[in-house]
Amino acid sequence: MSKTKKRKLNVRRTVLVVILFLAFIGLGVGTGFAVGVLRNLPDLDTDFNPDVTTFIHDMDGKEVTRLHGAENRIPVDLDEVPEDLKQAFIATEDRAFYDHPGINLSSFVRAAIANLRAGTIVQGGSTITMQLVENAFFIDNPSRTYRRKLQEAILAIQMERHYTKDEILEAYLNQIYFGHGAYGVQAASQTYFGKDVSELTLAESALIAGVTNNPAAFSPYNDEERAKRRRAVVLDNMVEAGMISKSTAEKAKQEPINLSSGSAPKNDSKFPYYVDAVVMEAEKLLKEKGMSPADLYRSGLHIYTALDVSIQEKMESVYSNKNNFPRSSSDVPVQSAMVVLDPQTGEVRGLIGGREHTVERGLNRAVQARRQPGSVIKPIVVYAPALEQGYAPATVIDDVPVTYRGSGSKAYSPGNYDGRFRGLITMRTAIQYSVNIPAVKMLERIGVETGYNFGRDLGLSLVPADKGLSLALGGLTDGVSPLEIASAYGSFANEGVWIEPHLITRITDQHGNTLIDMKPKKKAVMSEETAYLVTDMLRTVVTSGTGTRAQISGHRVAGKTGTTQLPDLPAFRGKRGERDAWFVGYTPELVGVVWLGYDKTTSTNYLRGLYGGSSCAPIWKAVIEDALRHTPSREISRPPGIVTASVDAKSGKLPSSLTPKEFIISELFAKGTVPTEVSDVWVQEEVCSESNMLPSSFCPQTVTKTFLKRPVPYTGSVKPEDANLELPSETCTIHGFGEGIQLKICTDPRHNGELYLANVPQHGHGGCPERYVEIRTFSLNNIPENYCNLPDHQIDSPAGGNNGGGHFEEQHLTLKGNRTGNGINLSWNSVGSGSVVFTVERWTANDSTRNSIGTTKRTSWADRNVQSGTVYYYRVTAVNTHTQERIYSNQIEIHY
């Protein structure tokens, strides 16, 4: 209330009035008592400062909710108050208001007589000015004593001499209580009728004027009929005071009471978690400005926020639908939190701190919960700093089992969530499928300290104890909040610039003066090239990796999934499940983070088979897709420092002449990081055409092939998935020693070292003596042709024959063949009972030269070296290696 009268109080006159007042109430004492009372009076200037409600606004300036302590007060100027409402109060509370000096002597006489008769104060005779004094200075210390009445009277007179009647009436109408937490006529009007005080009708004005006498009794929310009767009394008072006609009053009495809601309003916000976060941030900002957090509830502030109501409403809708969340295995619900912010400004557009809001200023998981981030931390502390050091999306890391042993520390053996080991893969592939081992190896390359500092620069609340290789997989001491993760990823969408996340944009006082104009901290943490490359790799996650369920038609989404393991504690041994699930995704317009898990992970309360891509990504999509439904697709601009080059996917270097086509990829690079070295991980070697192994001397045919040669050989027992591309290290087992031709050889010294087949009778007598017969193994191309010719080693029975048995006699060899997608398959029947070798011959219509294309002991052959449009001819020869007998198959013709 501003002063318009500065006349100094005439203390002597005031004391005389007090003495007169004392006489009226029967005290019969004089100035000594009055002067004593005067010494303890409140000061009008310093003590009259009523609490005023604070307003919270959304990004468009529209009111979202209000904050107040015990008193919900919204000040209003007197000229905004309808004349009907002013007259209703004057007619009912103080008809002589504009005539008395603060106290109404005639009313006090009547009150004094009644008080004397009763022996105590039963009537107050209070004017509007005295009621204002009571409500402004003594509301917290009510007392119905003569001393208090004396103080109220003195202050009322002082107030009348300091202020005009209209100023006093305005203060009164803004001060008094109307029930349900509403102080002042503006709050009362909105509480009961949901409208501005200036819009009140006569009937509504009469009801509000009548409530203040006893809000609990006369509130229409508590007893509508009683409220109507009280309204009628006020209307009758206005008729008696000549303010309205009787017919007007009767018409107003018939109006129904149209309340703003069916029940008394509660002090509940539509967006409780967002408001809670705003309050936390406002208290911090006010404290930095030297103000008390209590000012938030009593100073009539206007807090303007970044809240996008449409986004927040969609979030509230998604989180209120239980079908969007997994069922719990107990009575404890699976919890979740979500943050949506603008990466260009750091302004938080929407925030949900849990699936239900049960306690005001309770746990807000979006900003207060500290959870293990899992793989969502990889781009922040591993891959972005690696790119800054000159690595590229094409950098190759070997995804094979690894164990780290520090000095005196426990061995650390990271594993992959799917149990796979993919071998030599690029950084992009490692991110795409959220492969753990390459992330740990890359953090080791760039240095743990580098990754730790990078995470701190991007707003993560890391602590020194987090400095370990497990940092790459989100193994943190305390954890991070969804808000921190959102702000970190916002830098990837904002050309590498991190902006401090905030909900408040500015705060003004009740008169519109700016107290705080939010200017968030900004820091260029990485180059725009690095930010772009991270974004491009994270798009792969959504298009074809672990985050495909976050795809939004018409928008290119970048994202990352994350999951954390159950604690390594006895209670969880043998259990399969997860502790936390995450998804963070962004477009140029918005960044969103979703976390899901239990507040406290126990042996019964943990996630079962839920991953970030399956449980969190759909929630993210439901909110962000709705937010972007009217937004044209926009690309993050490609910096001029980004170039494209073809590289070898198994080395990350330029392709060599040996690089197979399927491993030549096109990849993005920051200028200056394109490789200059040629790939050296491919070699050409001869291998057995049948076994694809190193050839032995027994292999009938070899081919030259290209093989992978790992830069660092891996000798572990668990082979990576690309091990089949490597140069074999073992010799052919099909044509090796165990599969060679075993023949009996005569070793008689008279042969002078030459090899002769031994004469071994099957029937009859003679032959090479057993002491000279030795079994040896020969390759198919190195079989001795001649039998022992020593006279005394010959078989003397005509029935026997050299190494008889297995004669072909009248047997037939039938050859068949058919075309396949990758060659011609040949097969034939077996002949003889001894050791038989088959030689395959092939010729064409254009080249009649019969070439042997292979020798085998089997009854089949696959000819892969064929060309389309050619006519091939085949024949097979069977050779008994003991008797040297031969038999030929039929000739076949095949058009390929």
C-alpha cells in the first residue's frame, strides 16, 4: 500500500481518543495504561507486508500454476474490483466506512455495554480499517482482550491518517481470508468461480462478501444452502444501504451458484514433477541473488519457464498409461523418468520424474536420481574424445575376449551383452550394436583421464573414483541423472557446444521488474566435425542397430541404447536380468532421455529381459513423434571439414588390391584423418581345394585364395566371428597322413633304396619275406609303379597273383553329373574291394585335351572352376593301387 498522506500522527490527540475509548469499555484508567500500550504497537511501514502468491508461466507466458505458503494471495488494484463487490463489503461490514476516522464510536459504545454486561469481550465493533489492522498485524497472534482492542483502535486511527479510504479498502480487499487457502478477492474469485474478480456478477460478489465472516461455515463448497442464505443477507444489507433495489436483490438471490469445480480446489499442479524441478532451480537462483527461498512463496514473483505444454501433456499421458511399462514382479512398481530439452538453448521443454507424483518436492528421478548409465555413456567418454584425438568412425578395434590386470587390482574382463565376439569391426559398428569390448579398448587407447575429463566437460557429475576402464561401460560410483545425459547429448546436436540445462528463463517481481534473466553457461567441448561424426554414427544405431524402435517417419533420429547389469553380489548370483534400461535420442530440434528401472534393485525387484531399445525407445518415440508431428524434417548441417573416403573395413586403411569387395566401405572423416596407409591385413596363400586348409603333399589339387591376417594374432579358445576369414594354420586333414595310400613295400637291401611294391600272396606260397615287408603311406601322385622283381621273392602259386583281391573283374563304373548354382557335381559307384583311387578327367568342345582335374578316394567330386555357357565332358578312371588294374567310366556331357 503506497502512502498518499504524510501527515505526522498527533500523538496527543490519539491518546485522548484512546482515553475516551477506555472509558467506553469501562476500564476507567487514564493515560498511563494507554502510553504503555503504545510502546508495543507494530510499525505500519515495516510490519504491514502481506504474503503474495507466486506465478509459474510456460514458454508462451501462460500461467501454469501458483506457489504460495499458507496464503494464496493475488493483489488487485481497487479500480479492477466491481462496484457491486465494494458495496457488498461496505454494506455488510462497515456502512460508515467513508465517514469515521478508523473507529466507529457509536458501534464501540454498543460493544462496550455488551462487553460490560457479559464480563468479557463478546462484541468488537470493528470497522473495515480495524479488520485490516487485525488481519495485517495480529493474524498470527489472535487475542480477544481489552489490550488488543486498544491496540487495534490506535493502529486504525494511525492508518486512517496515513492512507486514503480507497487505499485502505484496497488493502482490506487484498488481505482478508475467504477459505480454501484464498486470501484477497482475486484469489477468492478464482477459487470459487474460476474467473477474474472484474468479471464477478452481483450475486457472485454478494456470495464472496458473505463468505469472509466465517469461511468454513459459509463456503459453498462446504454447504451450498447455507452459502445461499448468507448471500441473501448480504443482498438485503445492500438494499438497506440504498445501494441496490429490492427487485435487483431478489433476482440475484435466485441465481444458481456456478462453482468452478465440483469440489474444493486443491493446491495441485497439473505438471507436478516439472513444477518441483522449477522450484528447486528457483530456490538456487534466488539464493545466488541473496534472497531467501521463502521469497518464492510470499513475494508475488513471476517465474517464466521453458515448459512446452503440448510436450509435457503428451509425457503425462504416456506415463499415466500402465500399458507403456512392464509389469512388476512384486507390489513395487517399475519406475521411469524422462527429460526433453532443446539442444540449441539447453531449455527443458518437458520433464517427468516418476510414474506417479505422491509427495510434493519428493524424489524427482529426472533430476535427482543417480543411476548407472550403461552404454549411453560410450559416445560421451569414449568415442567423442577418440574422434577429437584423430580416430575415425572407420577406426578398427578387435572385438575379442580381453582381460586387464592392474597392479594389485582385480582382473577386469569386460564382456558383450549378447555373448558374441565380432572380431575386427569399425567404431561405427561397435556403436551400432553397442559392443562393449571395443569401447573399453578404445578408452584404454585414448586414456581414462581423457574420457573422464570429457564427461565432466559435458556436465556429468563424475567423481575421481570413476577413473577406471569400467567408465567406458557406465560403471560409476554414484551415477548420473537423466537430465545430465540429456544435456551431454545436446552438445552433439549443437555443433559440440554444451549448454547448461535449465527450466527457468527469467524471474520478475510482482511489479514486472526483472530479477533474474537466465544466461546459462556455455562451453565448446568438441569440434563441430566431431559432433557431426558422433551424430552420424548414432543415426546408424536407430536405422539398423539396437535402437530401431525409435525410428520416426520423416525425421532422421540419432540415438543410443543402454542397459546395466545386476550387481555382482551373492543375492543376484545365477539370475538373468538388468538393473537399468536407457534410451537417449535426438533430432536437431529436441533431445529426449528415458530411464527405466526400480528405485531399489533387490533379488526380487529387477528388470527381466528389458533393454533400452525394447522398453525405453518406444516411450521416447511416443513423446517425440508427437512433438514433431507438425515440424518439417531438418538436417544437422554437415561441416565443411567432413569428407568421404573408401576404406578397408577390416583395417580402417585404404583398400589394397587384395581387399575383398565386400569389405570396401565408404566412410566419413574429419579432414586430416583420412588414412594414407594401404591395408595390410589381407594375404594370398595356396590351400587345398577341398578342405580350404594348408595343403599337404597328399592334396591332389590346390587353389590360391585371399585370407585375413590379424594385426595382433588372437590365440584364445573362443574364436571371433571373422576367424573363418583368417589364413588357416592347420594342414589339410582330408588329404593328410591319415588319408594317404598305405602300401606294402619290399625293403630288401638288394633294391639299393629303390621302392618296389611287395609281393604278398593272398593264396599259395612265396612272395617277399615278412622281414622285408614294410607298410608306408604315399600321396596319390607318388605311388610306386613296380612290384619287387627279385627271383626269390616271387609268388609260386598261380591262384594268387600279386596283392590279389580287389580285382575289378567284370565290374562297371557309371558316372553321373548335375549342374548347381556354384558348379558341377559328379558322382559314381564304388568298384573293387581293395584300395581304389579315382581320377577325374575333363575336356570341353573347344579344347579336346583331357586334363586330370583331381584324384580322390571318394565317389564324388565338385567342379567349381566352371564358366557359364560352356559344354563340359567328364570321365572317371578307377585304379587298383595294388594290382594297377584300371577301369573307365562312361563319358558324360553337361551344358553349364
